[in-house]
Amino acid sequence: MEFLIIILILVLYGILYYFKKRILPKIKGSIGEYKVASRLKHLNKKEYLVLNDILLKNGNLTTQIDHVVICKSGIFVIETKNYKGWIHGHQNSEYWTQSIYKIKSKIRNPIKQNWVHVFAIKKILPEYDYIKYFPIVVFAGDGKLKNVTTTLPVIYKNKLIRTIKNLNEQENLSYNQMELISDKLLKNNITDRKVSKKQIRERNKKEKQKICPICGNKLIKKSGKYGKFFGCDNFPKCSYTLNIKSNLRGV
């Protein structure tokens, strides 16, 4: 009887651990994306075209983009995060830090994540190489931005609409061109989300083999202001980087 109770406790612990590590982050992410999508509905539909949750092919991989806003000035590419605690980070760091009381956790640099999304959209829209891209990171949860150093917009969700309107100044696209861009992105949107899990495994494998998961070129060791790292040999066309310590850990 005691043996069965122990087995039951271990099974329950395994279920709770899986829920906390796998299911809960997805739920939180979906809630954050929903909050931002609701904000974006306030944009004038005659001036802005909004796409939510787009999955695009990026070389041999895929990349999921939370929100795309197309307007006369260009394309806003929005990465949504739904975190608690204090958030610290620099736009060139591989990881940022989330602090909840005395517990610190590493999180992927959302600015770098978003540049991958911009790169994927550019590859699909080569005929629009003259237009401007506006990457924005939006924090939709209760997290507080502390010591976040960046020249790009990293904002709370209540400042999103104002930020978009302030940056939408020049007229680079007609409404007809905006519709053509929206149609092309939707045409390339991958609806089979099971594919993305396989792509993540392939991405990790390529990183270990020192191959850029974005464009397929070699990752070479470089030195920068913040230390040594692996950078794509195709720079500046591809700005993918990989932290050396993370690679050694098999991240």
C-alpha cells in the first residue's frame, strides 16, 4: 500500500512539474497575446491592418510572430511578453533576467527574438525592401521594467497604441500595397503548428553544429563589447548570434 502511495505521489509530482514547465508558460503567453490583440483592435482599420499569431517559414525553420501591424509608414513587428517580477536586460545580451523577490531566472532576450521575426518577414517581402520595420517588445503582465537598456521600444501594453501612432509618420505605402502585404503574409502563414516543434529540435541541433538556424551559414567565434560569442558568417545580412556559454551548456 505504501509503495502505491509513493508511486501516486511521484506521478502527481510529474504532472504538476510538466504543467508548470510546459503548459503554464503557454497559457500565460496566450493571455498576454490576447491582451495586446485587444489593444490593437482600437487602431483605425482604414489606416492599420493587424495580423495576430503568424507562423512563417524562416529558412529550414519556422518562427512565430505574435502581432504584425501594417500601416502607411511600414510594418510594426510586435513581440509580447507576459511576465511578473522585475525585468533587467540590455538589447545586445543573449539573456535577460527576471527577478521575483530573491529568485532570479534567465529569459531569452525578446529584442533578439523579435529581430528574427523581422528577418523572416523581409525574406517573404523582398519587393518591399525600401519600407521601414518597427520592432516593438510589449510587456503585458505585471512585470516591471528595471534597468532595461535599449534604443528600441520596450514598453508596457498601455503605451502600445500611442507608440505606434507616433512612429507612423511617413507615407511609404498606399492602402492597396498594405493589403497586398497582408495577403502575402497570410498566404505564407503556416496553419499546422505541429511542424514548429520539429523545427525547434532542428534549430537546437544546428546551433550545436555551429550552423546558423536562420540562413544556414556558418557560426563563427567573434569578440564584441560584451565578450565572445558566435555570430553568423553572413553578417550584416543576417545578425543571428549565439552566446558561447549557452552553446556549451547545450541550450
